[in-house]
Amino acid sequence: MNTLSIKIKIGDREYPMKVKVEDEARIRRAGKLINDKLKRYREEFGLDDRQDLLAMVAFDCMVESMELGEMNAEGSEKIESTLSQINEHLTSLI
């Protein structure tokens, strides 16, 4: 298992971490997305308090995660329904 030691800057702080080589790009992208959201909230709401900004970003990320989870569940149900219909159709042909 190859790991890298990297530093991710979130807000005004750097966080050292060890990551798998194959995960580095995704982790750096996640850090960039967090910083982009921090900047957006700072500009949109005029907030300077780091804790408030991070709380809003965490809340926003959780809402997005929940929405994706719901969409995945709906998609899985549709796929299962379609496969069931195909299976019934194939069974009737046999």
C-alpha cells in the first residue's frame, strides 16, 4: 500500500495527512471544493467567523449527501423494477 504525506489547506489552516496514492487527487479536490464553499459563504453572507463558515459548509455538504443518497435509492428502485419486469417477460417467453 503506497501512501503519500500531503497537506491540505482548509480555510487558513493546513492539515497534514497520509493518503493512498490513488486517493490523492480526490482528496485534494475535496479540499478545493470546501475552500470554494467557504469563499462563497463568506462573500454571500458577509461572514468572517471561521466556525460559522465551517458549520455552514458542513451543513451544506450533509444536505448534498442526503440528496444524492435519496437519488441513488430512487434509481436503485427503478432499476430493480425494470429488471423485475424484464425477468417476468423473459419467464413468460420460456
